[in-house]
Amino acid sequence: MKSAVSLVVGGMIGGGKSSLTELIANEYDSIAYYESTDSLILEKFYTASPEEAQARRYPFLLQLEFLAKRFHNIKLALTEGNPILNVQDRSIYEDWYFCYINHKMGKISEIEFKLYENLLHEMMAEIDELPKKAPDLMIYLKGTFEAFLERIGKRGREFEQDEELMNYFYTLWSTYDDWLYNHYDKSEVLVIDIDKYDFVNREEDKAAVLEMIDNKLSEMGLL
């Protein structure tokens, strides 16, 4: 059975990945694999004091929790044969970047980072054994820091509103594009500027973004 065309939606926290994933899934009548916010640790990661977070190792535990979920989703997406297309709300390929940033900020220790990379390496080796080894297209949401902050504020998750998180968000945002252009090599990339296209709130922008995706997939011979 031929595997489905597989899309991944990536980019900084707050960019509208889940909204775009839903939009794509509805447009193509396809399966969507969402980034789970049903977490035992996520709120603690955001709200714990630095001392509590370090003592209880919340950043490392959260990274392992998300890695396991993303590994599960990528395996499903790459082996799915019906319908003809599926889309993932963030994938395992960005997971390393989050771990790297938390390590860089001192939230994840050197030995934890090494353990994480070893585990990720084994997972990627298993993915490489699948008949379909990678997604077909990364749809990357790019924008100014202010645009991401505005969208984070609008979605109203109380634990994301802490002023102390601004340094974390800014550090993630500041080198996210570098990760895309210098580390991601699994598929072709379509970049969408969220400052220009508000596909969450404007119908004309929804239509424009879907047309961009449709044109890209047609250009690649996937539609």
C-alpha cells in the first residue's frame, strides 16, 4: 500500500500551527496529528520557580514526554496509507531544537542533553527503516517576535503569560530560523509569513495560504 503524502507544520510557539493543521486537514479531508497539550509536566515547566524546576528536572522530563509523543505521531504519519494526505502539528524533527535551547539556557544539563541525543538517534534510526523515511513538505511559520507574542496572548493560556517566560520565548525565536536553514534537511520547505498572512482570523488569508500549499504540492508532483 502506498504511503500518504505527509506534511509537517513547524515554527515558533504561538504561530498558529494547530490552526493551520486543522485548516489543511479540513481542506484535504485528511488525518491530522496534533501536538498534544495533555501533559503531566507542561504547566509545571512554565510555572515552577527556577529552583523547583531544577530540583525536579521538569525541562528534561517534559522533553522526554514530548519526544515520545512526536515519535509516536511520525511513525503513524509515515506508515499511513489512507487517506492520501496527512499533516502533523509539529514533528520530531524540531524536538531536538527545543532540547538544545533548554540546554543552552542551563535548564537541561550536559549529561541529560547527551542522553536525549542518544535516545533521539535510536528513534531516528528506527524511522530510517520505514518504507517512507521522512515527510514530503515542512510548512514553516515565520514572523517577528511581536507577532508570535500577540498570538500567544490571544490564545489565553494563563501559564504562558508569565513575564519571566519572555526570555525563554525570545531565545527560542531568535535562532529558530537558523535551525530551519542550517539543521533541517528532511524535506522541502514552504515558508509562510505570519505577519503577512493571518490565516487564523482572516478568510482571505486562509484561502491564500491554502493556495500556496496547493501550488507547492502540485509543483512537487504530489497532487
